[in-house]
Amino acid sequence: MTTRRLVLRRFLKSDGEGLYDYLSDPEVVKYEPYEPYTREMAEQEAARRAEDQNFWAVCLLDGALLGNVYFAEGEFDTWELGYVFNRKYWGKGYAGEAARALLDLGFTEWGMHRVTAMCNPENERSWRLLERLGMRREGNLRKNIFFFRNEQGEPLWQDTYEYGLLREEWEQMPPVSIETMY
């Protein structure tokens, strides 16, 4: 799939170095359920994602990998949206452009009923993007999840914002230009 500035495609086994470029950055994975990747981990992850239809590689038109979107079908025609992008490309509207393209595909071509997304309330860039996409905050779950433990083995609990968007809401939204996405 091609947008004005991007190509969204399935991952290739050869995308390991591109994945490493952003998944090794502690700032990029700060809110993710994993530690920064090593090169070996990124190579393995590229091979895994090449077999996983839920991950979309987001590339510039020249082919440079700049991030990924997770877009997976769940129960009741409800899909889940997630994204991780290279910090070098933050603030340029690429995540919004890629997510918007997949949302449009899901709602108009695949008959998606609803999409959800979750993020840490401290990740302001993420929840602001979800709101620019037209999603509404449906909940603020307090200390509902943990990915890591402290030195004593106790969970490091985090809060979660939950967002949602229905097809009929998507259909009523005015078209959005890329320039207004960031």
C-alpha cells in the first residue's frame, strides 16, 4: 500500500538492520513490553514478522524502514492498532499517515466494525496521535498491567488509556490532510 509519502508492506526477513535501528533505542521502546533489542534479536524479530500478517513495515518511498504498525483482528470485527517508529522520524506525521491508511483500509475494504488502541498515559505523543486519528478515550485503567519487575521481584505496575473508534464514526469524519496530522 502506498500513501503520499510512504509504502506500507509486509516485513521481510532482511529487515533486521532496519528494525535494530529503532528497536535498539531505549527512548523508542520506553513504553513497550520489551527491552531494547540487540542486533541478533532484531534479525530474529524480522524473520518472525515476515511470517506475521499483523505487522506492517512502514517505509519511505525510497525504501528506508522507519517504523511499524501493528494491526490485528480480534473478536467481533474489532481490530487492535499499535505502532512504533524510529525517533529520527518523530514529529513528521508518518505514524499518523500510516495508521490512517490502515484504518481506512480496515473500515472501507475489510468491513471492520471497531478499532481499539491502548497506550501508557505518560506517552503523550501516542495518545495525542490516537486523538488526531479521531479515536475517543474510553477508559483509564489504573495499574492494570506490568511488563517488568523491580530488584525485589515486585511488578512495576502501569496505567493504560484505552481508545476506540467505530466504523460509523469513521465514516462521518471529514477527510484529513497529512499536514493536519502533526
